[in-house]
Amino acid sequence: GDWTGLRMADVEQESAAEWAARAADPWNVPPPGGESYGQVAARVAAWGAEQSGEVVAVAHGVVGRILRGVALGLDGSGIRTLDEPQDCVFRIEGSKVDCIR
């Protein structure tokens, strides 16, 4: 979105109202020119439904968190509670998610 490449402190200062709205409800409020977490979840779920067989996917932490949450059947608030570890690979089979270290 429009905030890509900007420092958080600058966005908070220059776009205070948009920043506050996004911070209060990131699941439903996208940054200007970007996607909300809910929109990302819809896109990720649609992508996942198209897959068959074994697939290896590499993505940013939030996308991985959303993908795991969708597989686990979590809602937006549940997905936001999932961690984003940097020391494992996740294996998703149906509704089962394992962290392989």
C-alpha cells in the first residue's frame, strides 16, 4: 500500500487518522492502497482451495499466520493470536498444523 517503505513513526505522524483506524481494526481496515488482514485471508483461502497434492509455499509471516488460521478454522481475532516463529517450517494437512524445527 501507500505506506510501503515508510517508517512507522512517519506514518503515525503524517497519517494519524488512517493509522489509528488501521491499528484499531486491522482485520477490516486496510492501509491506504493496501489490503486489510481480512482481504488477505480471503485471497489466501481462495489460493489454498485451488491447491492439490503437495505444495511448498514461501510467504511473509502474516500470510503464513493467516494460512494456518484459515486451516485451523479460526476467525480474525483467533488468527491474530497465532505466533510468527522464525525457526520452523509449518506443515498443513487439512485442518492439522505442525511446526517442524
